[in-house]
Amino acid sequence: MAPLRTPLLQLAALVVLLAPISARAMPLRVGVPIDQPPCSEGSSSGGYRGWAYDTWGSIADHLDRDQLLVPLDSLEAGLQGLETNALDVLATCLTNTPGRAARIDLSLPIREDSLRLIQKRSVTPLQVTLAVVSNQVLIGSLMLLVGLSCLTAVLLQVAERNHQAVSPPPTWPQLLRQLLQNTGSLIIGSGIHSLGSRSASILIWTSFGLIRLVIAAFVTASLTTWLINKDEAGPRFQLPSRTARVVSANDRIGVIQNHAAEEILRAAELSTGTQFKHLRRYSNLTALAQAVARDEVRFGVVDSQEAMALTSQRPWQQMLTVNEARKAYFSFSQSFGFNPRLPQATQRQINQGISRHRLQQALLESVNSTSEP
């Protein structure tokens, strides 16, 4: 074959020869959302963390391309970056839903996960009673009431003695009995002042009055508990769950904006023909937890890792609970996001790394479980 003599043809041949080298030299643009705990989080200056980011780090060590990490303020920014060819990979946990699969490519599952319900801890009558007893303002008011009652009882005795004829001064037991009668009459209000003069009968009926107060307080606490924990009325239908969790269409449910939970609940609406009338969206996990704690929403829908991270932190572990009495378990897989223009060879190499990583994790868990006593 005759050698190329035209400079233009020589330049074209050089470009063709150097194209694979330049492709290999171009770094892989990896987006890391910094507001998606516990999948991926960090700061705009670096210092990333999260289990999905750690998984990507172990896989990226086996790739033959350099990587350029790009911090992202939101998950939606990462999805748009994949669509507009600004990113090659989105290193966070993405649920494989029809809405996302239509926009971007998804890797093999990096793990199987589940959605769970978080809710405010149920209130019991004992908790209501203890909350009342521990209220310092209420205790102070009761002590003031008892003090005023005792003072009034003493004044009543003095007034009664002034209106009576001169008689021998009463003994200390008589004074104590009269004080108990007047105080009990003021506090309990059970006609105790009309009882006989026997001290035993006065003590018995005073005890009955106090028991009546305790029972009334417990009934009031039970009614308050029922009102606090009262379920919402409305048509009910079952969500895709491994348990018989039935959710009311009128339940106030909160989700994180652009979270997979929102898509799953929307899919449940389409499959049942019923709408969640009070579905609210929040910017992040903390805002959702605050809404559940303040009773803005009855349930919060998060994945299991978010629920674990939430209930292990104060003050949420005292205020919130996961699947207490109302279990829900929504299975789904989580993956990395791919730019649809990313070469198939690179996608295949990343998927092989995911398979290798999951196998290593499974073997490690198996070894740890067998080594435990």
C-alpha cells in the first residue's frame, strides 16, 4: 500500500490512531449528591461518605480510567446531568423505577433494600399520666391548691369556734379530724363534711375519694391517648407489601422530594385507582422527621438505611419508631445511574465490578455469621 502523502490524509490517520488513547485518557465524570444520606453525602469541597459512595470507591479502583468527582447539591441535578451529557455516572443509590429507567440507564443492583414507615411513637395512658405528673407547673398549681385548702380549712374552724358557745377547747385528734374533713371537702368534694365523727370512716372515705380521682385521671388519659392515636377515616387499600399493611387514602404521608418512595406511592395510586389526598413532600430526611414528630404527617416513607440512621440519632430515637404495630415492607433494588451515551464496554466493566463487590460482601457476611459463637 502506498504511503499517505497528502497532509490532510496524514492528519486524519493520526486522529484515528489517537482516538482510543484520548478516550482512555478522558476522566470519568462521576456525580456525587451531597444531600442523600446515608447513600452519599459530604461537602462541596470534598470529603464524601455514604455506603453507596464507598461501594463506588471499591469498584472504581478496578477501572482503567481516571475519575473526576463532581459534587451535586441535589439528586435531581445528578439526573439532569446524566440526561444532558454533563455526567457519566451518578454514584448514589437509585431505585429502578419506570420513571427513572425512561430517563437514564441503570447499573446492576448494588443492593436490595426496602421502604419502611416511620411514625411518632404511640402514646399510652401511663405516658400521658407520667407527662402530667412530671409537669412542674401543674405540680406547683396542685401544691398551691392544697395549701389554700388547708388554710381555708383552718379559717373555717376558727370561724366555727367563734360562732359557738363557750365550750372546752377541742383536743388535737378532734382538730386533726376537722382539718381533714374540711380539706377533703374542698379538694375531693364528696360530701365528706357530713360524715360521722369516727376518724376511721373519714380516712376510708377520703381514700375512696382519692381513688376516684386516680380513676378519673386514668380515664381522661385513656381518652386523650385515643384521640392522639386515632386512625384516620377513609377508603383503604393495600400497598405492595410482604405484610398486610393497609393504608388509608386519607392518611397524611410524607416523602422526600425526588425520592423513590414518591414514585412507588404514585405507582400504587395508578394500580388501585385511589389517590393519596394528603401526600406531602419534604426537601430532606431531617425535614421529614420533624414533620412526623410535629404530627404534620402521620407516616414518613423512607428506605431501611434512612430509617436506621434516623432512629439511631437523638432526639429521633425517643420520638420516632419504625414499623411499630403497622408494618410495611416494600422491596426494591438500588443501582448507580449511567449516562445513556456511556460506552457499553465501560458499563459492562462497572457492572462486573458490582457483581464482584456483592459477591465479596456476601462471602464476608457468611464468614462473620459462621464465626459467631
